Amino acid sequence: MILRVFVVGIYREDVKTRRRKVAGAMSWLRYFLLWIPIEVASNAQFPGAQPSEPTLLQGIEYDKFEPAVAEQIRLAREETRHKPRDAEAFGKLGMIFQVYGKYELAETCYGRARALAPRSFRWTYYLGNVEGWLGKYSEAVSYVQEALTIDPGYAPARVRLAQLLFESGDMEQSARLYEELSEKNPGLASAHFGLGRVRSARGDWTGAIEAYRRACRISENYAAAHYALGLAYRKVDDVVKAREHLGRYERVKLLPQPSEDALMDVVKSFYAGGLSHFARGSALVQQGKLQEAAAAFESALKVNPRMGIAHVNLIAIYGELNLPEKAEQHYRDSVQLDPGWVEAQYNWGMFLFRQGRKEEAAQAFRRAVRLNPNYADAQAQLGLALEEIGRSEEAERYYRLALESNPAHRQAQYLLGRSLTRTGRFGEAISYLLETVKVEDDKTPSCLQLLAIAYERAGDRGRAVYYTRQARERAVSLKMHQLAAQLQGDLDRLAAKAK
């Protein structure tokens, strides 16, 4: 089994919100991506009398943070006490609060940093961003505009200004700015994406499609752009292209997303909640070093014992290492921390399925589906578990539910096609199986093989031979020797039948 990694950015939402958003991801392993800090020059200290300490900073509740984060905040806070006229010290504390979603505290720190260094682009720009996240759009627009008078050439700030104008309801100004950005910075994917959002809001689906397509061409793994483009194609009844881009979204949403704002990357670099251990663990998984990866994720739990996502990862890793007791312990620890963590149920179901405990696996997948009724991966896996224990009709129902949740879900297309083939509904089976062979990867030979079987049973020998040959060619190219030999046997059998 290939273990995939899931990259999670540190955005505005809290941890629980983020994991609800990723509830449909297929991979077992999830980690936080380590951003590389970008060096930025310090501001000079602001002369004058020592300013009073901001009231909001006097009541920081350190016990609300995980230990490593609390210590990070405490040290940065001490620096502001020792350097009360240092804009850099307050700005750094603001960035730390921002990365953990404490926007009111970040607002206070950036406001002080801006007062100490009024010609600093960074602090004014950061202040505008957090004002936007606090819903103070008028102030946010004003601060970002002010920042652009200091450095008019920083294009990501113009993108952010256009976003704020859009969110505040000023479509006309937002559209004008996005169009200007798209012309002057044609390689800025976020500008084209933003223009697509404005056009979508106006019902201009043709224009939106054009803008989203440009964003996708610039950044092939831009998940949000592929998703928006798929929805736009639905609006113009182009079902084929809608499926193509929604399918692309499913494939790239687990990959690192484009980052065009270096200053925001600096903020992300301050995340200290076990991030380095997660980054190391994910790299080790990709190298196939599962024991070392497990140690890295265990280290993350030492930094933050309440980091449920580490438990979720370790269910998968210990399952692969055939350490069922440890896998079960991390499942129980995860559920104790948060019974609503859908990925814990999904991963536990995968573990049980691979252990041959199909009834228990089905129960785990049912719990995952109850927690998230639109979780296509869990619906498909539940269907497979039910089929394995002889409940084919119920299995088919879950395959169809998975495709309602995600029409481009390839596994559900394959499993439903197989079920329909077994029950003699060849026409419908073929329609689903044709969708599975539109993607080229190591699963394509098996998809082609099943499609050939469906055509043969439907009485179309010509297409059966064609797709069997296609399957064998791909199996040979992928060095899948056993499958290639099996497919050659199928070709020989079909040839003998023709005689």
C-alpha cells in the first residue's frame, strides 16, 4: 500500500474547523507542512518616551496553549517588555498570535508595531489582513491601501486588497483591481482566481471559466481553482469538463498549494506546535522509513499531547508495521480526545479491513459516514466492506452515495461498475467503468481489464479484445508482469473463442 501525505496550511480557521474541511481526504497520513522562514530586515526602534503596555497583552492565558506554543509566546512577550519601543519585537509577537488564530491579540501587536514604525510596510499590511479576518473590512481596506502607498510594487498586497473589496461587497472596485492585476502580472494565479470569483458572483460563467482556466494553467495543482472551475462548468452544463476538474481537485487537494505571498509565508514559519516533527515524519514516510516516521509522530505528541492528528497518523503507520496493539491504542487515544474526529474512524476502519475484520471495519466506516454524510471515501470503503461480507445490495447503495458526494470518485466508479457487471447490468456498468480509464496511473490496467470483461459479458467481443490489449500494454509498460501474463491469457482465450 502506498502511504500518501496530506499537507495542511495554517490559515484563519482553528484546528477543528480545518479537519472538518478535509474530512473527505483519502490518505491515511496527515501532517503540517513546514514553511521555510524568509529573512526580513528589522525596523529601527522608535525614539521617545516608553509607551504604556497594551491592556490586552496583560491577560494572556498561557494555559490555553499547548506547552511548546505557550513557551514561544512567553519568550516573545518578554522581548516586548525588554524592548518596549522595538517595532520588530511587537511585530514578531503579532505574527505568532496570527499563526495560532488569535487575531485580536495580533491586531493589538501590529497596531503597536505600526505606531513605532509608521513607514514599515509589513506591520501595516499585516494589520490590514487581521482586520479583514476580524470582519472589520473598512479598516482592513484602509490599512492595506496605506501599505501600498509605502510599497506600491508588492503585488500580493494588491491581491489581498481586491479580496477585501470583494468580501466587503464592493464588486466593481474588486473587479477593476483584479483585471488590472491580471494584465500587469499575468503569472499571478491568485489574481486570475480572484477575477473568476467576481465573475461567478455576477453570473458571468463564461468569463469565470476563462479566469479559472488561466489560474489552473499557471498553477496546475491549484486545488481551489480546479474546484471553482468544475462548478462553473456545471453551471454551463458541460458535465464532462466539470467532472474532469472536480476529479483534478480530488487529486491535488492533498498537495502543497501555491504560495505567492512571501510575507504571509514568514508568518506561517512561526508555527511551533509540533510542526518540525510532522514535517520530518512525512518526509520519512515518503522514503518508506515507517519506523522512523512513527518515532517522529510520537515526538510530536510529546510536544503536544492533545494533537489528535498525530494519533490518526499513527493508526495507519502501526497498521502498516503490523503492530495492532499500538494502532488500537492510538485509535482509542484519538477518540478520547475528540469522538467527532472522522478521520480516526476512517483510518481505524482501514486498519480493521486490512486485518480481515470486515464486520468491525464496516462499523467503523458507518461511524465515519454518520460524522460526515458526504464523506465519499468512507462511503466507498463501507460499500466494499459490506460487499466482502455478502451484503451486495447495501454495498451498491453506498457506492452510489459516494458518487453523489463526489461524481468523480474513481474507486466508487470502479466498485459500482464491478458490482453491476456481476449482476448482469452491463450497459450501466460500462458507463461507470469508462470513467475510470480516463486517468493514467498504476490502477489503469486493472480498470481496463474490468471494462474488457464487462464488454465481453455484454457480447461485444471486439471491444473486449481492444480493451484487453490496452490493459496488457499498460501492464507491460508498468512492469506489472503477473497482470500482463493474465491479460495475455485473456487475449488467447478470446482469440480461441473467435475460431
